[in-house]
Amino acid sequence: MGAVARGSDPGRARVERAFGRSLAGLCERLGATFIKVAQIASTRADLLPGPVIDELSRLRDQVPAFAFEHVREAVEADFGGRLEDHFPVFDPVPVAAASVAQVHRAECADGSVVAVKVRRPDVVQKVEHDRAILMFLARTAERLVPTLRLIALEGAIDSFCRAVEEQLDLSIEAHNNQRFAANFADDPDIHFPEVHVALSSPRVLTMEFIEGVHERDLEGSEVDIRAVVGAGMRGVCRMIFSHGFVHADLHPGNMRFVAPGRVVLLDLGLVGRIDDRDRLVTARMLFAFATGDGRTVARIFFDEAPHTGTTAGTPEYEAYEEEIAGFVESLARRGLGSVQLTLELGRLFDILRRHRVQARSHMTMVNLALMTAEGLGRRLAPDLSLTDAALPYLSEALGMAPPA
């Protein structure tokens, strides 16, 4: 998996692996929403110990499968007739099983090889249960730790749960797939599987089967690793800053790579949408952050905050601005290539919290997408910088010439 354990103590590694196995098992038992959280965590080998990453990573596409009889029932109920009438060849063993659905390889009557994604039979009820648990925990945490209100914990969890609920309707994923394909029609290195509309419904999605390379098998393959990392970073930046339509579930299980340097993005049910105003404000803030303009970063967060614990022009605001400016300018002195963007954004959010300046909730989704892109780079091509990759798209969004 490419994860590196923190330290070489075998005893500690065993403890970490046991913890990771317990955490993965707990998320699996709790349900689809918790599995999504574990999948996101499993992409950050730079932040979590290797043994924990190894255990969480199995939840990307190795959740236990459900019985084939449920697959047959869904296909026949939604399209009529027998499953074999629509798919003369259908492998009853899934090629992947995840939190919301599982995928089977099949062939249509015309001989085309397809991936048939079928929703889990009990997932709607489980996601409703997950939401109730998470919202209770968020409200309780905000009552016990009032400063958590400044990061809009309840609002962020509510948005995440609504996004997971949207994944349950596979016809929405089909629409998302077509929209992403249109958005990237001009980029030959980023591909989305073609949807077979006639054999798709709210609980069954039929699409082109991609014979790509999984990240774990990249080494020794014919795929140009630097090229696919660059394409992945470029894709995420365009989604955020150019389109405002973001794949919000980009863990390694949802990516395949095709030689020489093509990235195929899968599982498009969980998306984030950024309206034009928020997209522009986000671009302004991240451009200022990336170019070392800390006072502009401080002002944007302050002006956009739903709630603040200070007032502009007061000594409290001046102290807040000075800390943000000093932090951002220190990063600029280190050089963009050495900056891990999402880690530093996390430290920036710590400063906001201390000064009781609340960040807008859409920043959570933006940071998750950037975190995934940066995680890909750090695993496969550590010398490539997400900050460098983002600057041209930030400049484009702002109508500026890219910095020299």
C-alpha cells in the first residue's frame, strides 16, 4: 500500500495494526457513512501509522458482498424479464464490494463488456441510522466543547450525510458521470466510464468496464506514474476552481490507471457543488495562501465567516490578522514546493478556531478533495507539489495571468 509505519518498534506496529483492525471493523458494522469516513482516512499515509492505513484501506473496495439473489431481483424487477435477457454473461462473484453497492462484470447482448453496479438491499435504512448517530454525536460535542461551533461541526456532518444519501440513487450517479465526462471532454488523460442508460435505474447502474491498473499494482506496470499523478492533481483543481462540481470520494479504490498516462475516475455518486460566488471566494483565499499574502487570507476568512468572536479594527482582530499573516508568510519563505497544502490548511484552521472565526462549511468539501489529490501525489510522486499544480487554475478562476 505504500504506507510507512511510524517508527520501527514491532510491538508498537502490532498495537497499531490491532487498533486499525478494530477501527475498520467498527466502521464496517456501523454502516455506509462510517465506511466513507474510514475510506477518506485511509488515503493519508502521511498522517496515520502504516498498520492503521493498511487495515482501513480494505474498506475501499473489500466490504463483504451481499447475496447474488438480491442482484438478480434488482435487475429483473427494474428492467423486466430475466437477468440473462439483458446480460447473457454475468459473473455472480463481484469484482468489488463497497459501502453502498457492489459491482459485477457482465456482457450485454451486443457483446460489450460492462460493469453492473447494484445497490445493497438494506443500505437506505442503514444510512438513515448512521445519520441519526452522527448528528447526535455532533450536537453533543458542540454542547460539551462550544468552540466546535466555530468549525460548524453539525453543519458539516449534515452536509456529508446528505451527500452520502444522494449516493443511494444510482440514477444520480449516472447523471454525475455524464456531467463529469462533458466537463473533461477536452482532456484526453482524464476519463469517465460511458453509461448504458437503457440498463440503468435508481438501484442498478450499467457502464463501460475499464481494464485499468489499481494503484497497488502501478509499480512495474507500463503506466507513467508522474503523468497520472499530474493528471489527477489537474483534474481535482479543475473540478474545484473551473467547474464547481467535485468528485468527493476519490480514494484509491475509485481510480484506475491506463498506460501511458490516463486516469479513470469511478464511483461518481458522492459529489460536491460550489456555486460561482463560493468558487471565486475559495480561489481568492487559496491564491492568497499559495502566494504568501497572509493578510488577504485573514480578511477573506473574517469577511466570509458566519460567526466570529471578534470585531474588525479591534486589538483582537489585529492579533488574529498578525497570527494568520505570520503563519502564511512563513510558508512562502519555505517555498511552494516544500508545502503540504492540506496539512498547512489544517494548521490554518486551528488558528481560526483559537480566534473564534468560523470557516464556511463548503471549505470542508474543498479540503477533502485537495487532501485526496495531495495524498495521491505524496504516495506516488512526492516531488510533485499540489500547490504548484493549483496555481494556474486559481489564476484562471480569478481572471489573472499565472504567476511566473
